Amino acid sequence: MAQKKSKGRPTSRSRKKKASRKLPWFRIVICCLLLVGVFLYLRGRYGTLFPPLDTLKKSYQADTISVDLYYADPERDGLKAEPRDITPASSLSETITSTVLELIRGPRGNLINAIPEQTRLEDLRIDGDGVVWVDFSSHLSSAHPGGSSAEIITVYSIVNTVLLNFQAVDKVRLLIDGTTVDTLAGHIDCTKPFVADRGLIH
């Protein structure tokens, strides 16, 4: 005789089949909810489904920091700050390097660059005592116009730009072609590290 099919509890195989039928619908519902969430976010933030192209470009640009570059004031004997945005690097020394390079490039306004035009930054490093060693090409000295006032402005244009923007360092040593020099132009002792001088800033 043929056996009758059991009308009892469903087998594990039938339960798996029912669960597998429900799974695609569950995924569809989740995807729809995610799409609705993205739509509501974009509408709330940008007023449109697609954000402006300029906004997308900015989102992929690296963040910048604002630094003060100190240049000679043409109206008074001293220094004046010019704000500049730079892109921070992965290390402090590289970020300070970028700042000094911006200083060398010169002001964008009516201030005067106290660093001779042909001067190059050869190297920059930070030692374990928080002293920044800044090595310039010989033009910093050989092309300097001379005079004690002009030499002071050149020195502290560099020193203040480094130390007043980066609190993690304390002093600056100036080198020419990798060597310590007595002075840049015969007046200011460069054999010792410099600290910032806010008194020169207007």
C-alpha cells in the first residue's frame, strides 16, 4: 500500500525553502530604505538630489590651515603678518617647510619680502630639543642689502614665521649651505638659536 504523506510539522527542507523565498524581498526593502535615506539627506543639505559640482570638488580637497607670514612693513620699521592658507603635510617638519617656502615666494599684498629674491631653502629639520634648523642657500647672505635694521627684519621674518605659527617648536637656528655662520650681513649673531620677537610686529 502507498504510504500517506505526513500532515504533521513542516520539515527542515520546507522551512529553508520558505525562508529563501522571503530573503530577496527583505533585501529589496532594505535597499529601498537606504535610497530613501540618501534622498532625504541630499534634499535636506543641498536642496536637490545632486549636490553642486563645486561642493563635490571641495569634499575631495585636503583641508588647509591658515598661517601668518611675516614680511617687512613698508610704512614702519618692523614686520607685518600676511595670512596664507597652506596644506598641512604628514609631519611637522614638512608643514613648516611648506610655510617657509611660502614665505620665500613673497607677499601678495603691499608688504616687502625681507629674504633676497634668489634665496632657496636647502633643508629644514627639527631636533629633539624643539629647535628648528633652517638651511638656506648662500643668497640669503651674499644678496642681502646689508644694514643692521634690514638684517634684523630678515632674521625675524623667518624666526617669527616659524615659531609663532607652530607652538610645538621653541627656537630657530639659521644655516647657510649647511654651515653655521657668524652673521648674515655683519650685525646679528647667528651662532646661537633665536626665539620669537613679537615686539617687531605691528
